[in-house]
Amino acid sequence: MTSLEERVADDPGPVAVDGEAPGRLNRGLAFAGRHRVLLAVLAPAVTLRLVTTLGYRGAMWFPDSYDYVSGALTLTPNLIRPSGYSLFLWLLSPFHSLTLVVLVQHAMGVTVGVLVYALLRHRFGLPGWAASAAAVPALFDAFGIQLEHLIMSDTPFTFLLTLAVTLALWDPRPSTRRMALVCLLVGLAAVTRSVGLPILVLTLAWLAVRRAGRRAVVAGLVAGLLPVVLYAGWFSSRTHRFALTYSTGIFLYSRTMPFADCHKIKPPVDELPLCISTPPAERGRSQFYIWGRISPFHRLGEHKFTPDVEGRAGDFAQRAITAQPGDYAEIVTSDLLRTFRWHHPPFPDSETYDHYLFRVHPPQPPPTAAARMRAYDPGHLTTHVVRPYASIMRTYQRFFFVRGAVFGLILLAGLGALLRRRWDALLPWSVAAVAIVVPPTTAEFDYRYVIPALPVACVAAALAFTRPAPRPEPAHPRVD
């Protein structure tokens, strides 16, 4: 009988094709060589996120975070803001880990930089160093990294917009299916943050301007509206109103309150409780008139986010804008210019701004909110600060962030690309412009609203340094 040792010795085992393993190794080395600059950039970018995770165990909190987590637990649409982010949290809820949530968001932040690089390399042929340089602002902005560690909707929103722009520009003639996917992603962004809705309109207009064809425009319209309509249906099932929120008119009202003069507006009787007599020079910031203890909304009843109150507030705001267009333009312009300041002065107030900082003592959930959210992550609701990692990120944030003036230069470079007939810059530049213009127009400026505009603005800016191209012929997209 043949011994076990002899049978094992006679068995040749799996047969490998000669040169297969070395071939894979060579291909891997060749890939790394082609993208060595990006890999060199990604290494410290990933390290910074790991240091953040080690320094601030768990997640970081913003006042809106508690509603998002509660919405994920109850699957109830929020009356104030779209609950797409709550649905994202719900998808991760079986793991009962807020640490996992922030790790996924950090991965999204790194992926955004990779998407910028990949698009500029694949479609536009930029050298590795140039494409990597365009990805640097999104990868290394300290406030962006901190935002990834917050339980907030901004990072998934940024990821969805960047992925949509990347897919839209990946080929000179994208297929109808791809254009539908692009609009679907923007539609998902619209139910994640309200500013996504005008960006969806912009994307559909871009399809028409580039003469993508009726089929592509219809496919994009259907795909883009699908998540919006489904979300509005869900909202209607809980509130009996087909809408995304009950807050649009209320936020627009707050936008007008620093200047609204009822002697000029002459509102009807049912809107008179929304008037205030404080002189404009002595009034506080816009959001005070929603959340302040002496907000005019307290005169209208116990609950402000209702269809009736929102309707009256929205009508009042429209009357104010119509009667005082110059004052409205002045306050919007003033807020918009905050985007381009060199320094990062606290705004809209120190309490809000502090939530965007790597602090020694970061805000913690209040007991009532913690009790509601404990079912999501029983063990890590509070943010545990660990040295020296937290100290590293606090020091880093003091120096390494995209200055407002630098962001302005990035936007100017993107505009320069359009002036040089680089029509491919139209979509990313327009998305960036809408992302920064809509908030101060409809609510108020906030630093975190600039973050989603940064990656796509860098794409447009990079195209300013590529060869000009003639306006494209009608696309006649493929159908894959």
C-alpha cells in the first residue's frame, strides 16, 4: 500500500500557468508606477483620517445629528430637513456602530479625491501630478475631514455630487443609461440635502444644453425625479402633504428678517404677527428668527413647522423680497462674500462654529437625545478624546484648510476654463456655483455649505489648463 507521504509527494497540486503570478505582480507594479503620485498623496490623507478616528473615538455631534439618528431608528421623515441621511444611517444601523458610520464617511472623503483624480486622468489626460494636485484640496482640508467625523449629511451629499459629475464626464458621449444614473445620483442628493433639488434642475438643463437627445433627457428626468417622488410620497404618508419638508418658506422668511420692513411690505392681517419693530441695524442674524426664544413664530402657535405657518412665512418672505429687492440683494451678497475670506472667523455664531472644530472638549449629546439614540449605538454615543492623536488634529486644523480666497481663485480658474471654450467644465463649475449660492439666497451662509462645492470646483479649475476644444456636436448618446 502506498504510504500517505508517497501519495502527497506524487500529487503535483494545482497547476499554475507559467508566468501567471509574475504577470500579476508586474501589472500591479505597473499600475502603482502609473499612479505613484496619487498613492503618495493618499497615504498621508488616509493617515490623517486614521489619526482623527483614534483621537476622537466614536463620532462627533452637531445639533442636527440627534434628529438624523432618531429618524434612522423610527424611519420617520423629518419636518425641517430631508431625511435621506437618516436612511443612510438606517442602512448601517444593524451594526450598531457610530464608529462604522464615520469610517464609511472617511472612506467617502478619500474616494471623492480619487474620483477627481480618475476623471482628470482618464477623460482629460492630465499628468499624474496635475490630477493629484486637483484632488489635494478635498483630501486635506481640515474642516472637510472634521465634517466627515460628524454625524451630518454633508459627506454623503458631497460623495453623491462628485460621483454624479465624474460619471457624467467620464466619456465624451455617455450612454443614455449612464445619464439616467447621473440624474438618479443627483436625485438621491436632493433628498439628502435640499440644495440638491436646484442642482437636479441644473443637471437636467445641462443635458438639454449639450443636446444629449430627447431620449437621454427623458431618462434623466425620470431617474432624477424617482427618489424625489418616492421620498415625497413617504413624507405624505406621515404628514398628508406631498412635499419634502415643512421648512422652505420658514427659512426664506428668516433670510429676509434682517431687513424686512412691514411699512414697505404691507402684509395681510394673517401675516402681521410675523412683523417685528426692531430697527434693521439692531437685528440679529437670520436663524435667530427661527430658533430664538422671542421668535415671531411663537405668536402663531406651539408648532412652527406646519403647512399653515410655512405658507404664511413663505408668502411674507416673497413680499419682503419684492418690496425690498435691494436690501435682499445686499444681505445675500454680504453672506456670499464670506465664502471668499482669507481667515475663518466664527460664523454664524461661536456656538455653531465650535461644532466644526477639533476641540479639547467636543459637544456631547444631551441626556434626552442620548436616551433616544442609545438603541443605535449603546456603547459609543459620547465622543472620547484621546491624546496625542486629538492634539495632532487640533494643530493641523489651525493651518491646513482651504482659505476662502484660494477657493475663490479655484472658481475663477473654472470660469477661465469656460472662457477658453472648455465646455466640459460647465457642469462641475455650475454645480459648485449653485452649491455656494443657494444657501445664502434661501437661508444663511455656513462654512460647511462650501465643502461639497470644493471637489467639483477643482475639476473645473483643472480643465482651464488643458487644450481648448470646440463646442461639441449633438451627443446622440449610446444606449448600453
